[in-house]
Amino acid sequence: MSEGGYVCVPYLQNNAFNTMKNTFEKSDFVDNMYFVTATFSEDGRAYFPSRSNTYLLARFKDRSQIMNEVEKCDQETPTFVFTKNDEFFERLDDNNLNLLSFYYLEHGDSESDLSELGYIVAKRTRVRRAEMGDLTLSTTQTQKFTFPYEKNLIVLEVSSDNKHQADNKYCEKTKKEVQRKGIGMTTLLNLSVIEKIK
């Protein structure tokens, strides 16, 4: 079975990156592609000191094909590959994707915690999709710290016509509501969509 998710590649103006971007644009295993800016949380900055401010974000259907392309690029700055292993919900709406918010759960994921989290997030009308999954890094650089929560990721897709700052605050409120239930949900990074490429 092919695994879907998101890939987040540092936006570089070099031949390897441009070749990969063109492959993504033409391929049928990439659904959507965006130019995004990244805001890492304090924790995110600590775990990933080598990072970029701008990324190419692609929603993919097949992880193995994505990994093949990403590994050809061979970059020092890490590429983040989020692979979905479960979905809380997806709702159809006509608004454009505005923000992608990545979190990690600090204490695993008991069934009751996940069901509570899903219930809280489902009430947030701007969240059009909420998924669980894991994180893989692709980089030529040895990482100083191992990210210990790579199997416990939560991703929220926010669609709206609001300013990014407003949607960031919206996600922050959502996270606080989850935390009030005793669930250790911590922000990793937010990706603000600047332009849709595909």
C-alpha cells in the first residue's frame, strides 16, 4: 500500500533542487505543491539547528517515490518527510490551504487521548484535515540531537483567507485546549502558504 503525506524541502536555487521541483510538478504521485515560509518553535529550533526559512511543500501519495527524489537532492539542510499513518478527519471546503501546523505528542498516544484530541480539533471549523504520522529526515549532515518524538506527529491543515498570524493564533488556542485535557501536545513548526505552485 502506498503511503501519503507531506514533504518539506528547503527552497534552494540549484540544479538538483530545480530538477526535483520539476519532477514533482509533472508527477502523478504529488497532488499539490506550495511555496511556504517556516516558523519553528523554540523546541523545533533546538532539535533542528540547521534549517531554512523557505520550503517547497508537496502533498504526496507515495512515500517511496518521494524518498527516491529527495535522496537524489542530497542536501545538508534537512528535508522533512511526514508520512501519514492515521487520519482524525478530513472535511471538504472551498477555501485555500493557508497554514500547516506540526505538533508532537510527548507521551505517546493512548486511545482515549487521541479520541479527545480528535474531538477537540474536529470542533475547529478552519481545520480541514487532521492527521497522525511519523517524521523522517533526509540530510547529508549528522544531526546533533535525535528528535525523540518522530513517531508521534500530528498535522493540522488550516484553510482560510485570514492573515497567517491569525491562523497561527487559532492553532495556538487549539493546542492550549488540548493541553488543558492533560495531553502533552507541543508545537514543532508552522508553515505559512505563500503561493500554490501545483
